[in-house]
Amino acid sequence: MKGLRVFLANLGRHTFVSPDSTPPLGILSLAAYLRSKLDVDLLLMDQRVENASVESVVQRAADFGADVVGLSLMTYYASMLGPVTQGLRAALPKAFQVLGGPHVSACQEAALMGNVADAAVSGEGEYALEQIIRAHQARADLTSIPGLLWRNGEGAIIGNPGAVPIIEDLDTLPFLAYDLLDIRKYRRVQSHAHMPPRRYLSFFSSRGCPCKCMYCHQVFGKRFRAQSPERVVAEIEHHTKAFGVNNIEFEDDIFNFDPKRVLGICDLIAKRNLKLRIYFGNGLRTDVLTEEGVEALVGAGLCFSAFALESGSPRMQQFMGKRLNIDKFLQGVRWATDRGVFAHGFAMLGFPTETEEDMKATLDVVLNSRLHTAAFFTVVPYPGTELYAYVAKHTPDKLKGFASDDLEFIRNRINLSEVPDEVLFRYQRTGFRRFYLNPSRIARIVRDYPNPCFLPYYLPMFTIRATKRLFA
Ligand code: B12
Ligand code: SF4
């Protein structure tokens, strides 16, 4: 195979409401894998970090002369698929267009509706994309690629039997193709860790999460698979040295699921004297966190972590399937903050069946915790989740006029709970206000914020959060 041109784009925009942008680990992993297996020329584009228009995406692919275009996206950006794929079809009529990422995993064959892409891959894309490219090059048909969704000559959407194969041994994956990305662009925008702009790299060291939260998409399945400490640290060392960066963020769903692995990673970071500053934008799970693990992570450079409580009501914990032990949550946050880690909390209000008492319990836990910052979200049902199926079955009227592929989606004010709208949104406003307008919390933010010299940059962000929904 020679000279095939593969253009991979992460679709998205960063907006005032969602200002964060992180390196697109999906296409970075696909690119690394493809070049280890095939002789291909690769061009990567992150529309989100560039805030580029649909026309720019098409133009970039056309200028490159792409033979294969891979588009990665969340459902949030699905309304872009029609214009992007039609634009690509007009500019590059022969290019094979394939969709992937969380949107396809959540929406399956529906991801191919309303656009002209040729195929879509649900779940992990490495093996499947390799096979698609090989088939495209050999002009072979696509019927033998397990689990592939594709459009036949008559335009019908076909789902091949079987499942898209997953990578069993994540140590076999080549290092992320960071050399194909201009990482300087990411220091100009907010990262997932809600820290001021700075030079950093993101990593994803495990796939699959055995937990059963009803609002989650579970892109990587239920079985936890992880890279070994040696593989994780070798990749970190390679990239941080190559780019002269010491800030790293992990995006894993449940990084600390295996406490021994955590200790192994920290031990190697210490032995290699990597002098890292480590951030968990997506969080550490508190019911499998150990004090020894926190101690080791702090020794390895941990300075920021998110902690997802979601609800302070034990009844809601059972209902939503998260089943977090609330005392362990508070203890985990304390272990971290006692050692100087800056802690950000996630809370959700407004689950189906949720009462005012449940909401009060959530506010009580968050307000009385040692978290430095927190976000109170209202619950939104995303298609493809168990939560969405529950709402569609029990209260279908609540889904009327609700478009999850809309860029304004995040502003949707849906109320799935038992309480009237004004009560739900009052709890959200009160949560933000009481949390942030607390002098001792403000003092702790100032004391513990990683990189204190950046605090002045943080003030506008803090003000936005402190006043969020305050006047709505
Ligand atoms: C980092 C992250 C973000 C970043 C941005 C990510 C980005 N680069 O664009 C930020 C913090 C901005 C973010 C925001 C949100 N996020 Co987010 N985020 C993540 C997180 C934690 C990690 C993503 C990642 O790096 N994964 C690792 C890589 C390797 O996986 P991957 O990208 O999925 O790629 C693999 C496959 O999907 C596939 N693949 C990917 N692309 C392609 C392309 C082709 C052509 C092919 C064939 C295959 C393929 O192959 C890859 C390798 O196997 C995921 C959780 C998760 N488990 O992935 C949630 C996740 C993607 N987010 C999610 C959600 C819901 C959101 C929000 C809407 C949350 C909210 N309510 O605010 C917002 C969106 C707001 C907005 N304005 O965009 C959902 C997406 C659900 C969906 N249906 O789209 C996820 C899956 C979380 C979950 N478990 O429910 N997020
Ligand atoms: S712990 Fe996180 S990744 Fe796992 S099911 Fe719950 S929300 Fe999803």
C-alpha cells in the first residue's frame, strides 16, 4: 500500500459556555496505529481547538487531497455532519468518508442518517479503520469488517454481523501521534482540568469502566483494560521530553480502578525523576481510592483532581447506578486536599424521581466538603444512555422539543425530577452561590491553587462560576 492520504478531524467548537478544549486523543491514537501498520500520509485537524468553520475543515481536507476522511465527534456536534460530509463530497468526490467517536457509539446506525458519510465505526476505531483503509485500497467490499455500519450502492444502511474488535492488550498501542498535532494551540484555551492556559499533554491509560451510571455512554465497554505502569510511564517520559512539557492530564474514566497499578505508575515516575505536575480533569473515583494511592500520586506530582459525587442522596446513588459511598467520597476529597491537592467537584441535580429532599442532600454534601470548586449540573438525557431509555419509557413528554445534536444543547433546561422547574433551578443557583460566596472557601482557593502566579488569570473564570445561573 503506498501514498494513501488519510485526513482525520475532530469536529467541535469551543464556545463561551464550553470554553474547554483538550487534545483529541481519539484521532491521535488512530493516527499512531495507522502509521504503525500501513504506509499512509496523515493530516490531523482539531476543529474544536481552532474554532474553525465547516468550510475550513473541508478546505483543509481538499488541499491535502484526502483519499480517506475520518471524522470524530460527540453527539453534541452531530448537526455539523450534514454540511461537513456534503462539503467533502463536493470537494473530494472520490474520498471515502468514515465517522467514529462517541457519537457513533451512542447513536449507532442513526449516525449515518442526515449526512452522506460512507461508513461509521462504533467503539474502538484502531482495528476497524485499518481494515477499512485496506479494503478501500484493494477496492474490496466492506462486508467482511465485523460490526461496521456502511451505506451500500442503493444508499441503504447495512450493519455487518459481529462486534467491532477492541484492543485487548493496550500496551501494544503505539504512543499517541503528538508529533502530528500543534500542541501550542492547547495552551491558549482552557483544559479539562479547569486550570489557566498552560503547556500540557493529555493521556488516556485505560479503557472500559465496570460501573453502571445510567447517564454514561460507556464508549469502551464494561471491562476495565489498562496499560501497564511501564507502558504508561514510558509514553509520558517520551512525550514530555520531546515537547519540553511537565504538566500532564489524564482523561481516563476510572484511572485508579486498580490501586496496584496506581502505585506502580507513581513509583516509576519517582524513579525516573520526571518532575511532573499531574491533573485528573475527568476525576479519580473515590470508592476505590486508597490513602496510600493518594500519597503516592501526590509524591508523583498530583496537584489537581476532579471528584464526581453527582448526588448526595443515597437513594439517588442507587437509582442512577453510580452507587458511590458518600462517606468515602468525603474522605477521598479530604485525603487529597489535606495534601495540598486542588479538588473540583461534580454534582447533578434533577434525576427522574428526585425530590427536594434529595437535592438538599446533594447541596449539604458538596457545601460541607473540602472541595475547592464545584459545578452543579442539571441532568440531561443523552440518546444512547440508559437514562434516555428510562425517560423515553416513563416520561416521553419530557423529551419533546429537545435536540441533543444542537450546539445550544448544553443550555437545555430540562427538568426530569419530581419538583417544579423553579425549585430545581433555585437549588442549582443556591448551590453555586453558597458554595462560591464562602470566605473560607475563597481563602482555600487562594492558598491551594496550583501555580499561584496564575491566580489573577483565574479570577474571571471564578467570577463566571460564582455567578453562574445566579441571575437566570
Ligand atoms: C476529554 C473529554 C471531553 C473534552 C473534549 C474532548 C475532545 N477532544 O474533543 C471536554 C472536556 C471539552 C468535553 C466536553 C464534553 N463532553 Co466529554 N469527554 C471527554 C472524555 C473524558 C475523554 C475523551 C477522550 O479523550 N477519550 C479517549 C479516546 C482515545 O477515545 P475516543 O475519542 O472515544 O476515540 C476512540 C473511539 O471513539 C474511536 N474513534 C474516535 N474517533 C474516531 C474517528 C473515526 C473515523 C473512527 C473510525 C473511530 C474513531 O476510536 C478511538 C480509539 O479507540 C470522554 C470519556 C471517554 N471515555 O472517552 C468524555 C465524553 C466524550 N464526553 C461526553 C460528553 C457528554 C461531554 C459534554 C456534552 C458534557 C457536558 N454535559 O458538558 C461536553 C461537551 C460540551 C462541548 N461544548 O463540547 C460523552 C460523549 C457522549 C456522546 N454521545 O457524544 C463522553 C463519552 C463521556 C461519557 N462517558 O458519557 N469532553
Ligand atoms: S464511573 Fe464514569 S465512566 Fe464509569 S460508568 Fe460511571 S460515569 Fe461512566
